[in-house]
Amino acid sequence: MDKIKIGETIKLLRRDKDITQEQLANIVGVSIPAVSKWENGTSYPDITVLPILANYFEVTIDELLNYKKELNENDITILKNIHLIIS
């Protein structure tokens, strides 16, 4: 399983909004060191903070977590077969 890259995502979204770590900490209600630790990957936001972050950055929680379902070969074969049946 890949490492969760939420810290990188938070950093990019924060910079896109042109706000500081301090400003984000105040918006979310956490300490500045907490935001710093998220961004450098030494800790993760508490699960209760995810909806606040997603709402503020106007993204889904999946996007915040950088979650992308990747299909394996079996999934692809099944989808191709379904497509052939439907066509």
C-alpha cells in the first residue's frame, strides 16, 4: 500500500489559497506545529479535521487523501467483458 500523501496535498492546496501555516492552523483549530507536521509527513490530521479541511479547500475527502482507485488486471478484464456484453 502506498504511503498516504495528505501532507503534500495540504501543502499544495494551502499554497494555492496563498495562506500561511499559521492561518490554516487558525481556520482548522489546531496548532501551527500540527500543520507543519502534516506537511512534512511526520503526522496526519485527526480524522475529525478532514471534513473541515476538505470543505475549506473545496475538495472531497478522497481528493484530500489523494485517493485514486487503481484497477488491477482482473478488474480491467471484467470491465472489458461487461462492455462487450452491453455493446
